[in-house]
Amino acid sequence: MQLKTVLTERYKRVTFWTAFSLLLLYTVIVWNVLVWLILPDNEGIQKDDDRAASHKRQHAANPRYRARSLLDVWNASVTSMPCTPKEHVLFIKVPKCGSSTLSSIILRYGFRHSLKTALPLGSKFNLVSLLRSLNDSDHQRDKHDIFASHVRYKVVKDHEHLVPNDAFYVTIIREPLSAFKSFFNYRHKGAYFGLEGKNQLEMFFSNSSLYTSPEAARFWNRMIRYLGFKVPANTTQSTPHAVEEARQYVYHIDREFDFVIVLEYFEECLILLKRMLCWGTHEFFYTQQKTGSSFSEDYNSAVKEVDDPTVVKRYRELSYADYILYDYFKLRIEKVLENQNTDFFNEVRNFKAVNRKVAEFCQSNATFGETLEMPPSKWTSGFIMRKEYCRLLTFGVKKYIKFLEKKKFHVV
Ligand SMILES: Nc1ncnc2c1ncn2[C@@H]1O[C@H](COP(=O)(O)OS(=O)(=O)O)[C@@H](OP(=O)(O)O)[C@H]1O
């Protein structure tokens, strides 16, 4: 009886341990099969994690990322954003339309958020150089997050494989005659045509041998041509056919771009852009870049203030396609603004006031280390801004290129 009990007990133990071992073996096999089945994904995840970790490491080690701390944005801001910031932006920087001001806003965003930015190679700031950079074998495989250098839309279209599919397409235009005046002054065209003193533009447009000269042929429709429109040959004056072609191209631009900013409504457009991109208000602070008077002392009297009706009429005829472009998008923005509520206009007012304070602080004699403190408001994140941050605000494209190349931002 005792022997039987002992045998039964042993039998039970053996059965238990056999069953346990089999179960363990089964678990190990199933586990291995599962691991084998999902291994490629795991590896992918691991690689991504490694990449993210190395990305973060680079940030920590790279002195240029210290730039972020120069503007401490208070998280307690009332403007919490229930949207995801768009980080793929293609900005077509139409010359003499306030494009450098907007470009530096966008480049700064790319810089502060460590985005991959398409920049010209070396210190040469021209289309050829940007193209060389885009065609560079190291870059060719990768898409770029940010495009904000001078580059014609046609060139971008030819390199569309480098632009993320979800990129936000934005450009800027300006009242055509103002843009032309800015160009005329910046490129010293008065001196080129032997004009001196006041009212140079009036003299230029009252002399047909000047405004019909081969040199002047490239003066007209500069904005729409930059945006890719081929002005039909021999149509310096608008004909119904030429007008229709230009109008069709403007519709095309409207379809291709998410937003066409009109300089005359710059701040309003910045707030609309801020909402569309879901960026913080502080990302849009700016100081005005490339003002005409900084290139020529007599800009105002020689060019800018010229409002002779003949000049206006002649320029309108010669640049008819730019006016079709401008009138269309100006009307568009005015309609958008008509539909905004008081909150929007209060936000614009608030932005102007805060940006003015920022600009004053940056233009003041405050020394490095001094700060500007802005409390949160209904629309603006509160922030503490150190004087050094002003450099980021005033940097133009060329400077960004230089220090992005060096991968350094010296804060002390
Ligand atoms: N925010 C804002 N509001 C109004 N006007 C502004 C603004 N930012 C730049 N500007 C004016 O835009 C002109 C310079 O244009 P760009 O920056 O496109 O020039 S450039 O092509 O990059 O050289 C130049 O115009 P002019 O002064 O008439 O020459 C700038 O003064």
C-alpha cells in the first residue's frame, strides 16, 4: 500500500515535470517562431529608434541647437494648438516682394526645428548654385523639408522629386509697380540708363528708346514669369489672347499653391499662414529686410514716390500679366479677410504690437544677455527673448547659409 502510494506520487511528479517541460519547450518554440515572423518589423523599429536617438544625440552635441534656448516660449500660453505643425514648406521667393523677410522667417523655423533645408552650395547665392546643391549626389536621394531660397518655380517643378508630396506651397507677390520700383532701385537701373536726380522713373518712361531697349525687355511681368509663365513673344501690350493666356496661368498658380501672400496685407497673411501651418506666433516675428532706402539714399525721391499717371499707365500696359496675377490674388485675400471675425483682426493687431516691441528691442542698444519679456496673451505665447535671438531674426538667407554650412551658431 505504501509502495503504491510512493509510486503514484512519483508518477504524478514525473507527469507534472514532463508536462511542464513540454509546455516550456512549446512556449520557447512558439516565441521563436513569432520573433522570426516579426523580426523585420522589429529591426525597422529598432533602426528608427536608433536614428531618433542619434538625431537627439546630434542635437545635444551640436552647438547650433543651443539657439533654441535663446527664445524661451512659455508653455503656459493660452494659445494651445490642437493641430500638427506642417514642417514641409516650399516657398517661391519672388524677388522684390518682401520675399527676404518671409524667407528668413521660414529658414529660421527650419533651423530651429532642425529641418532639412535646400540651400545653395557655398557662399554663391544664385540659382546655379542651388541647382548644383540639389543635384549633388549626397542630396539627390533625400527630399528636403524646406525650400526658401531664390529659385524660379520652373526649376522647382523640374526637381519636384526632392519636394515632399505634402509640402505646403506658398509664395508672395506685391503691387507690381512697387515691386518694379524696388527692382529698379536695387539694380541701379537709373544709373545704368544715365539718369540722375529726382523722378528718374518719370524720365525713364518718357523716353521710348529707354523703355523699349533690349535691356528693358526683361523688366516686365517679373513676378508671373518667376512663377513660371512664359509671356507670349511680342506681347508687350495686352491683347485679348495674351490676357486670356495670362488669366489661365493665374488659375493654374491658384491650383498649385496653397497660399499666395500679398505684401500689402503682410501681417494679415502671416496670421493666416500661422493658422494654416499651425506654427507658434513667435515663429513669425520679423524685422523688415532689404529696404530700398538701404541701397540708395535717394530711393524715395528718385523712384519710390513717382506716381505720374503716364508712368503708372505705361507700366500697367507693359506688365499686364503681373496685374492680372496681382488683381486676382489681392481680390482673393480681400474676400478671405472679409470673412474673418473680430478675433482674427484683434490677433493681427496684437501681432503687430508684439512684433513692434520685438523689432524695437532688436534695434535698440541692448547688450547680449539682456532680455525682453512678453507675458502670454490670448493670441501670443508668452516668451523671454534674449538679445542674441535678434541675430536669428535679422539674418537674411545668405547668413543662414553661412552658419548652416558651418553648423554653428555662436551665442557668446
Ligand atoms: N514686411 C514688409 N512690409 C512691407 N514691405 C516689405 C516688408 N519686408 C520687405 N519689404 C520690402 O520688400 C522689398 C524687398 O523685397 P525682397 O526681400 O523680395 O528683395 S530681394 O529680392 O530678396 O532682394 C523692399 O522694398 P523697397 O523698400 O520698396 O525696395 C522692402 O522694403
